[in-house]
Amino acid sequence: MSKVTRATKMLQQAGVAFTVHTYDYDGDADRIGLQAAEALGEEPSRVLKSLMALVDGKPVCVIVPSDRDVSMKKLAAAFGGKSAQMMKPADAERLSGYKVGGISPFGQMRAPRAAIEEQVMAHDLVFINGGQRGLQVRLDPRDAARVLNAIVAPLMA
């Protein structure tokens, strides 16, 4: 497995301090984010999942703890929209340039607007997908928000 991806290159170019962590990815897991947290031996609230969604038909990337669900109402509100829905997996892969289970908010082919759950900002360090199945980057959530120019808002159901 390569530890250099478009995501890690973007973080390096932005001067963000991060470390790379690998784990055995299980594509058959019921909840991929929770499987990643367990494999890394980390609290699910610190291992974040990157989800692709649509707000009023426009693509967005949503980052929330792996053990929580996104409130579509809160997501739409965060972007000043009326409605939100999850993106179909094939559309998410095409837009991001990453495979489902390896979607990173960093280094996407056509970077959409991003939002991060405000509660994760309480952590010193979090894990976010590094652009490949079984690859996570550990970094300060404030750096992630800055690099992505992300909205920090309540997003969880």
C-alpha cells in the first residue's frame, strides 16, 4: 500500500503536520468507519468518516465521527440550503476520484465545499481517511478545517 496519495500530497503542500496510519480494511464491515476505529484501537469519536452528499443538488463533503449519523436537516442548514441527501456511491467515487471506503476530503478531483461536525474540534488530534482504503491521516481538526475551508457546524443526528 502506498502511503503517498493525493490527500497526503495536499496536506504536505499546505504545510500541515500529520502522521500516516494503516490498518487492515474490511470491505464487508457493516460500518466501515467503526471498523477503522477498532482496527486502529481508537475511540470512534476521534476516527472521522468523510461522506459525500448533495445540498440543493450541489455536492458537499461531510466529516463526522465514525459512530454518528448525519442529520440531513442540519447539513442543509449548515450550507444555507433547503434539502440534503446522501450521494450515490458511484457518483461519490466519480466526483471525489476515490473509492468508497477510501474517500478523503483532501485532494479530491473536484473539491466540493466541506463541513465538519463542531464537536470534533474538542479533540487535539483526529483520524481522517488519507485517500485509500486502510489509510488514515492523524492531524489537528483545526488544520483540517482550515485546509478545506470547511464550515464547522452541528451536523449530527
